[in-house]
Amino acid sequence: MRLAQRVEELPAYLFAEISRKIAEKRTQGVDVISFAIGDPDLPTPEHIIDALAEAARDPANHRYPESEGLPELREAMSRWYKRRFSVELDPQREILPLIGSKEGIGHIALCFIEPGDVALVPDPGYPVYAVGTVLAGGEPYYLPLTEENEFLPDLDAVPEQIARGAKTLWLNYPNNPTGAVADLEFFERAVAFARRYDIAILHDGPYSEVAFDGYRPPSLLQADGARETGIEFHSLSKTYNMTGWRIGLAAGNTTVIDALMRVKSNLDSGIPQAIQRMAIAALEGPQDCIEEHNRIYQRRRDRLAAALTKMGLRIRPPRASLYIWARVPEGTTSVQFATRLLDEAGVVVTPGIGYGPSGEGYVRLSLTIPDERLEEGVRRMESLRL
Ligand SMILES: *Cc1c(COP(=O)(O)O)cnc(C)c1O
């Protein structure tokens, strides 16, 4: 048989590679501590699981769901946007539930990208933006996120010819992997750019609720004119420790929502209904779990930031997201540094290069690791002589 070239060209998924390395060390008897993966270690809150358990027993939820999701779910999502961001969304036309936001992020390229088309993609960035583009036959054009520019893309630096040809602009704030945040003014500049060149903005915002020191990240949809130019992806994964249940959403421009809905209804049969019921409970139920989780992450952030600084690494403690983006010592690559930490301390971090060429020179550490493991990992790193 002959596989398609697009499969051959897929990059090895970064985390698959890391998992393989960890497994190898563990077989050698090393007690590996992983700061590599952004997946909340705390369980899904009890009241949300109760809703799932109850819904699982209802035969109405045993059959095919509708692709577009339960009306009650779309309404709950719309109410959530209203409460959280004061943004009014029509639950029928401006909201689409997803089987985890990654699913929609991957599929949206099929709505815009034809062979040879360009997507503007942040570098470093969540790998799915570029991979979705490539699978659809397009080409990512990387927008470097640099420390000097607060890890925001410099839209004025995009060459005129590229901007004119680009179909989509990917943004992600609070940012993975850099931990950077964007204010409403940045989103407004991005909207103006997108309108000037007739580009769709695709904003990925799964960390809007994971924030510290009282900071509240904005939504793209709060920016003037955002709804005319794009959509925002959101997810219950990080907000409610629900990565295992797979549910997210897209919200905003009706043309984009409709296009994504049409693609998806031809490919999938929606989100298991018991999980939709569970999501309604999460969105409409008590929200104090968010504060509680953020206090835990904030404490871990402070502990880890202090340790990395003591090691001589340059970092900026993040105001949101689950990550610390640390500058590796001069003269070392991100892979060399990560390999050293694994070999000498049994600690796994993600090399920045895995997120794009501008990620070189950095490693990412995640805060989703139980306190006692974090403490042990920190002790081991602090005792290293760099
Ligand atoms: C975790 C993450 C997602 C994926 O979330 P799911 O809804 O679980 O698919 C999307 N984008 C970024 C940047 C993430 O870090």
C-alpha cells in the first residue's frame, strides 16, 4: 500500500516523542518527574461527575447525539459567555460545541485552506494550528513571538504580500507555551489587521479561566468588530479539569460557525450526550472550583519560578496559563538542556523547539504536577550545577 504524502510529512507529535523517552527511562528504573504535559492533575469536581453519572443512566443519552449539540448545551455556553465576558451570543447561530477544542482547531482548516493557501501561525505555538493547515494542503507562515514584544505577534512586520494572501490568523492568549497574556487593545489591533486583509481570526482561548493574582483574561469577542472577522475556541478541559471528557466550543462569526458545522456534521456525530449534560452542570453550577484550582497553580508557579530563578534561568512568572517558559543557559539548545535535566535529575521538561523555530532557547514547564512531586522535582533541579 502507499500512504499519502501528507501522512509521511506529519511531524512526530511532540508529546508522543516525550512519552517514549519517559517510558525508556522508567524501564531503566529512573523515578521520572514530568513537568512536560499540560493536563490538570486534579480530578473533575464532584458535582460535575454526579451529573455525568446520572445522565449515563438515562437511555435518552445512549443514542447518537446531534452534531450541533443539545440546545440546552448551546444555551448554557451562551449564558456563560454573557456572565463571564458580557458578550451576547445567539446559541443557535454563534455557538458550536466541539469534541474537545482540539477537534475544531484541527478541522477548521478545512473551512478555509485550499492547496497553497497561507495561515498565519504563532511561533512558538500549539502544534495543531500548523498541522491542521498542512493537512488541508496549506502552508503555515510563522509569526515569531519574542520576549522583546511580550510574546505577541508583530502584525505590522507581516509582509504586505503575505498578509494579502493569508486566509487565517491564529492567536492564542493566555498563551501556550509562553504563558503570555494579551489585552483587549491587542485583540482590537488584530481585528483591524484581519479586516484590512479579509483574514479570519481564529483565537484559541482554553486558558481564559486559569489566571493568577486576580487577573481576568479578556475574550477576543469583547473586541469591537471581532464577530465580523472570526471565532474563538474555548474548552472545558483546563477550566474544570475535564481533559479526559472531551468537550469544547467555537463561538463567534456565523459564517465560520456554519462552515465548521457543515464540515463536522459530515465527519462526526457529535459529543456523547451524557458528556454534554456534564458540561451543562460545569458551566451552570458553582464556580468556586476555579478559584480553588487557581490558588493551587499560583502556589506552584511561585515555587517553581523561585527555583528556576535560583538556578540562573531567566523567566517571567506567568499571569495566566499552566506554563512557565524558561530561557535555557547561553550556549545550550533547548533539546540539549532538556536532555541534561532528564539524564542528571530525572526531570522532564518540553524543549521549546518542539513548538516552532522561535521556541529555540527555551523550555516549557507545566504546573499540572502534584505538589509533592513538584517539590521533589524542584529539589533535584536546584541541586544541579549548571
Ligand atoms: C489544552 C489546549 C487545547 C486543547 O484543549 P481540548 O479542548 O482538550 O482539546 C487547545 N489549545 C491549547 C493552546 C491548549 O493548550
